[in-house]
Amino acid sequence: MTGFTKINLKDIEVGGTADVEARFARKSLDSTHLGLSLFRYGPGYRSGTGHSHREQEEVYVVLGGSGRVKLDDEVVELLPWDAVRVAPSTVRAFEGGPDGLELLAIGSDRPEGGDGIRVEDWWVS
């Protein structure tokens, strides 16, 4: 194994739903310490499901479009090149603006089996 890995995020298999495109790059990068994911939220789409983590801190960087993120009880507007650090226990969910929202999610070490905690019906009004 070499000391680096180069991939194109657009070459990673697309997951998600009709409203949210997700590409998870941790395995493709052969990374043991960093997670990297590309997300695209459709125009006006709001994720009703939030999530937090037991251990992982994350940073989200807006690449394009605009939108909002709900962080516990606070809603924050997002524009291109905004970076938002989120502590593990903070519940978060995203909403695409009029042109949608494209962002990178960067995470730290992940315990075996993951540490995400889903919160259903979290941002519904």
C-alpha cells in the first residue's frame, strides 16, 4: 500500500434517496482515521431525520447552493464555503435552498460498527 490514495468523488457509487445524493469515501480512500462524504440535497428538501454521534466530531463544508442546518434547537443559514464544526452529541439535519445544497462532510475516527445515532421525525416543522 502506498502513502496516499487519490480518488474522484464522482466515481464513488451513489447512495441516498431521490432527494439526497450521498457518496461515502472513507473505504475508497483506504482511510482508518478520516471519513469524507459528498452530499447533495435537492431544492427545498428538508431531512426530517437528524443524527448525532457518540464519539465522532464532524465538519461540513458547503460547496455549492445554499440551505440551512438544524443544530439541536438552532437553525443556521448556509452559503458556499461556509464550514460548520459539529460536536458529536449535537443533533443535526440539513435542508436544501432554492438551488439545492452540496456539501462535504468530514469526520474523525469511527468506532467499529459506527457511532451514529438516528433521530426520527426530528425536523418536521
